[in-house]
Amino acid sequence: MSAELGFSTSGPSQVRRERSVASSSLATARWCARRGWPVHPLAPGRKTPAANCAACRATPHTAAECVCLPLGRWCHGFHAATLDQRRIDQWWGTNPDFGVGVACGPANLVVIDIDAHAVQPPDRNRILPGITIGEQIDLSGLSNGFHTLAVLAALRDQESPADDDTTLRVRTPSGGMHVWYRAVDYRRWQCSSGSSKGRALAWQVDVRAHGGYIVAPGTVTDKGTYTAIGSVREPAELPKWLAQELERTGHLPAPNIPAPRPVPPRAQQAVLAAGGAATGAERALKAVLAPVWACGRLAEGAGFSEALNRAAYTLGGLVAAGRMTKAEAEHILTETAEAVRPGQSRRAEQIISSGLTAGSKRPLYNSGGHL
Ligand SMILES: [Zn+2]
Ligand SMILES: [Zn+2]
């Protein structure tokens, strides 16, 4: 696995290794996707997302309104992140210079991003937001995120995440470190910047979670390579004490987020009706539409376009094989989409139409009792 990714350690073969890393961005993207981390392209040599298409640059709009994503384009940064192997092969296969970004939220990741910029520290009440550091404590040696995080950990009688060798840690080209953790309990941890006057964990420590992305280990930029430290390649569970600190510093969404929507009976019946009398077909249809329904349990985003597009693609294949009519497919997809994301019918219509058209080129004849 490490050979495949070309994780480099400093040493005489550094240059050769970096070249092998550069040629394996596709391998890095695949490696991330296999772990369930949706990936999106980064601009060649940079740590920022690949540019939007000309149409997206010309007309300002949100990712949710964009037709590029269901069409398989990488517009809108981490909103385009995917687990789809075919799309990944296409993106990085044709653009091997692209780096790899991981969308932290849907990957269920919380990454502690420690900076090492040599700049003057702020006022002592902004070193650790919400914690008063007494005047008697000498902060003269404190100059970066490694220090502030160490102070926070020491206050809680814990080890600094920077020293946590049980989890994936990545050295950044600027001397910082990314400490990767897995979120537990499906809590929607939010991003923050350590320099923010609002939500922040510690000065020079950013948090990458929902609404953000992180550069994958193995990615090469003009400034250097993002290099995994040691041999650990899997994120450990977010430590309880750190979760408490994140909660204390406002990294959970406000409690007034919309509750999960119950499935309207009308749409449920439509799912069953479209399956007809045959229970096998019913089950198969439910399976096809399940990822779309799953999006309804989350307040927003969460790959709805992609889930709907995939379901439409599959049903397009069934229509092409003569196993349901196009009207039936359109009906069930429209009903499902309307139930999961009410009031977005125009956008859903576009996704359904393009998915059905694409899917109809690959007829799904009966195979092995499925579908
Ligand atoms: Zn676009
Ligand atoms: Zn767009």
C-alpha cells in the first residue's frame, strides 16, 4: 500500500520517490476512495481545487444549482468529490498532474491542521479561545500551532495530537502537520480557522470537517510533498477529550438545524407501486433508490445530485432493456427527488433527464436474479 502511494520519507532517494508520487495521483485518489473518502481534483502543483469550467466561471451560482456535478465535471471544489471509480479514473487518468483533495464531511473525517508560520502571536486571550491564560504564565517561546495545541493538551492532561502516533499524520510542505481522525456518532463537526475571531480551537490550528477538504497524503505541490509520517495510514477515532474541546469551541452546528424529514407516505407508495407486484423488482427498485432516500436524512448537500444521477442512470438501463417504461422511471425518480429535496424540481428534472439518457445507453438485462 505504501509502495503504491509512494509515501516518501526523507533520505537519499527522496527525489526519485517524489517523482513516483507525482505519477501516482490516480493511485492516491483510488486509495482514498477505497477508504470511503470522496475525492476531488486539486490544481496542478497547488493545494487549491482545480478550476471550474468556463460556464461556471461565467455565471455565479451555487454547487447545488450546478448541472456540472451530475454530468461528472469537477466544478465547485470539494462539492464535486466522488467515490465513483470510473469518474476517478477519468479525472486523474487524463490529468495526472492534478493533486487529490478529500471532502472531509462526507468522508466522516475531522482533520486537525497545525500551522508552523513564524509570525507574532496575538493577544494571550486569543491563543486558546475561551481559555484565560494567566499573566503569570510565560508565553514568550510560543510561536506556532504546535505550541498552542501542546498547551491545550497539557491543560487537559492529554498528549498533543501532533504526537499521536496511533493515527494518520501528514507532514505538509510548509512544516505544518495534518492529524487525521475519524468522527464518531455521525456528528457534523464544522470547519474553523485558528485565526478566526469566531469559531477556533487554537491559534494557528485549523479544523477541517464539514464544509472543507484536506490535501491527501502523497499529493505533490510546487512547495513539496504531503508526506505521511511513520507507518500508520488509517485515521484513529477522534479522541474524546478533543471532541469535548471542539464542542466547547463551537464546532458543532447550532441545535436548530432541520430535523430529518420523514418519508412522505405518497412517495413511499410510489416506490412500491413502481415495483409492481413482483417483490424481487420491488426490492431491486428500493435498493436503487436507497442512496437518494439516504440524502433525506441529512439537512443538506451530502451527495444528493450524485445519488439521484446514479439512480436515474440505473433506471435508464432498465428502460433500455424494456423492463419499465420511461414514464414510470421518470415518475418514480421525480417523486423520490421531490420527497427528499422539496422545491428543487427544476434541478432534479435536469439530473433525472441526463441520468436516464446516459443510462439508456447501457441496457440492464436480467442477470443473476437481480433487477
Ligand atoms: Zn462547471
Ligand atoms: Zn457550476
